[in-house]
Amino acid sequence: MQLLAAGTSPFVRKVKVLLHETGQIDDVDITDVVTAPMATDPTVAAANPIGKIPALIRPDGPAIYDSRVICRYLDARAGAGLYPESRIWDVLTLEATADGIMEAAVLMVYEARARPEEMRYQPWVEAQWDKVIRALDALESRWMGHLAGRFDIGHIGVGCALGYLDLRHDARNWRQGRATLAAWEAEFAKRPSMEATVPQA
């Protein structure tokens, strides 16, 4: 299998962490590509018509894409149980919350990188950060019991989302007022899978 990736993408990191956690990292050739919203790499476009990464090219079927689809596929392939049926709706909602943080944080980066300076709209950027704040507050107030429990895809998603905030938006200090979440992240970041996938800016 071949994973089309970019080094700093939090969605790619989520897949990589899952590969490490499920013992499949050696089964996948990770290929870094340079792609952007207005300049899609042809290899990416061939695998994913939407033009986004990650995309997983399989030898026995069409490429699959979107980190949630890829993670679900790889979890099923390994029989790892990271999507436990007994609490599947909580797990999927936590994963979606983490992905929402990533999406908003990535869009903030795109606003600065993809638009000419005179076209950037700061209120839109702040609206994206408001989404991040609401999601972080929800994690702190509603989800710490889950995060303290049995390891699943939600843990991976949240860990990668918080890591991306440190990478790209550290000046906004997401930890302020969220001591429990910050303490959880400090411990989770020590997992070998997280240490092996720290993005290089």
C-alpha cells in the first residue's frame, strides 16, 4: 500500500499514528507530496478527485481517502478494535470533534498562505479559532472521562489535533484555562507512536 502524505498535515499524522499503534507501519510506503488547494499534485488528484491528502493507494482495490475512512479501513485490516461497537457513537463523535479542530486550524493557515495579503479577512480567521475554542472547551468539560479510558481512535485524533495547534498556532496558547486537557496531552505526547510522527515545520 502507498500513503500519499505531507509532513505537517495533522490528518496524515493521524493515519501514521494509527499505523504505528496497529503494527502496520512497515506495510505502507509513505510518499510525501507537495500539494496545495490551488495547485493539486497530479498523483493526489489521480488517487482522490477532491485533491486532498491523505489518500491510500491499495493493490487490491481503488484508492481510499479522507483520514476517517483510511483509519477505519486500517483498523479493520488489523483487527485493532479502535472503533469499538459498544461505544461507537461516542468514539465517532470524539473523532469528528478532533477533525473539526484540525480543519479549522488548517483553514487559518491557508488564509495566510494561499491568499494575497490584501485579500485576507481577519474576522474569518477569528471565526475559525472560535470553532477551535468551542471544541477545546467541550473536550475539557465533556470528554476527559473518555480520554482517560480505553484507547481508541478518538485519543489519536485529539492528540494529533492538539499537536497541530502547537505546531501552527502556539502563540494562541490553547492550554490556558484547560489544565486537565493540557495534562492529558502532555502524557499522550509521550506515546512512541506520537514521538515517531512529530511533524517537522
